[in-house]
Amino acid sequence: DDDPARWLVSTTIITTDAAPDLAEIHDRMPLALPADAWDAWLDPAVDAKGAADLLGIGGTHGDVPMVAREVSTLVNTVTNDGPGLLEAV
């Protein structure tokens, strides 16, 4: 527990301005990292500039496709959980 080099397991959702075809739903969207950049992103040696470059900060939304689909309003309550929440209605 006192090892300063131990791994910290965490999650972060980075958002960006919504792509034009998603902007009618919300003004923000997750910034998805293309699969070919995952290893570089997870490299402990990446610095802040390297991370920003990987994310394309100030650039495009990349080639990661996002598709909007209507889901149940059950997603509006944090106590609801499960894969069924992702099913289209």
C-alpha cells in the first residue's frame, strides 16, 4: 500500500463539442480514442502534450463512428443498471 509506483486503476470520460449529427441531442459528446492509439494512450510515459496530441485536442472528432439511437427512459435514473439499458426502443 505504501508503494508510490503502484498502479492506480481509474476511469475518465473526456468530452468534446458534439459532432454536427449529434448536436441536436446534446452539445457535448464523449471523445472516443481510435483503437490504434490505445497502446500509446496507456503508455505510462505519455506526458500531457502527448495525451493532448493523441486526443486531437482542438482537432477533429477522429474516425470513431458514433450512432444515436433511442433508448428507454430508464437510463435517466442512476439506480437502474444493466446491459438492457442499451437496447434500442
